[in-house]
Amino acid sequence: MKLLWKSKPQLIKMKIKTIITGSTGMVGEGVLMESLEHPDVEKVLVINRRPCGVTHPKLTEILHADFLDLSPVADNLTGYNACFFCLGVSSVGMKEDVYYTMTYTLTMHMAGMLSKQNPDMTFCYVSGAGTDSTEKGRINWARVKGKTENDLMKLPFKKTFAFRPGFMLAAKGAKNVPGYFGVFRVLYPALRSLFPRFVTTLKEVAVAMINSVKYGYEKPVIEVNDIIALSKK
């Protein structure tokens, strides 16, 4: 696979100013921590319903309760060239209409606003392995994620990527990790070996997002094998 760039030295010097959502969750926390440590990320804005508990010279945090009404904070969302959208909910035990609102409606509302205010933005959406791009399958969450991916691609961003990680290994010391992930950590080496197309690390996901902003990628949908390849560039 070849990455798409016109002038690699120029793009490597690119400074990323990114908005990150979902930083109080496992995926968002991992992406946030990697972004704060990465030399090519200059500025990070997180938008949360509750404090993420992180302080850093690069970091600004906005607390906002209603992601379906961003008008009170809209003026703070300009001047960014990336968004790492890690906000999401599990469909387990959730009514279909509520899941649709929290997954599709919320994402499209924020993405629509960002695409108008930041035309040079690369939008990276954390979707999931097994997402249904046809929107016609039997599994509701996969259809909703597929519709979200498809409609995000229609917005006037500079680039839009749908990341489809499977099982992700969080970094040691991460705070927002479910208790059962302790078992996954023990099993990770074997799972990575047996199921390489479905297992990755959060660090790889985060670095792949950063590299997608710097270099682009030949496909808009980034599967696990693409995540691993892109993280190594």
C-alpha cells in the first residue's frame, strides 16, 4: 500500500491542531495521550461533558453538556485542521432510536458544523470492525455506523477517514479502561498472533490518525491492517 503525498518533507513539518471528542472514554483517552506526546501535534482541544482530568501545555478543555446543540461553543471550534472523533456509545441494552440519535445524529451535527468552519480539516471517525457500508444488513449498530461513515464522506472536509479498529489494547496506566480488559491484556499476545486482522493497540490507532492527517491514505475506510500499516509511516 502506498500513502499519498506530494512532498513528504513538507508534510512531515506540518503542525496539527486537533479537536478530540470522547477523551473520557477508553479510545479517546488513548488518542488524547498520544496526541499530547506527539511532536507534530501543536494544539489539542477536547470537548467533554465532564473533566478529563488531564493538564498539559498543549491542551484546552471545553465542558459542554449537549452535543446536539453546539452553538454556545461554536466560536471555539475554528482554526483546527484535524478532528479525532472518538465519542461513541455501546448499542447493548439501548433502544434503536436512542442509539441512532447518539451515534448518527450527534456525529453528523458536530461534523457538519466543523466542516463549515474548518475547510482544511481532516476528520477521523472511530467506527468499528464489522460496520455495514451497505446500510442494509441485519445488525442495527452496523447499519447505523455504516450510514454515519457514508454521510460523513459527503461533507466538505479536506479528507475524511473512517477508522474500523477491532479489539484495542490500551496503554498501561490508562484510567478509562473497563475492568474486564485486564483479561484481554493477558490474552493480547495470543490474540494478536491468531487474529491479526481484528486486534491492534490504541497507540497504533492514535498514531495512524495523526499520520492520516500528515500523509493522507489511499482509502477512506481504514481497517485494522491499514491502521497498523499507517501507524508505521
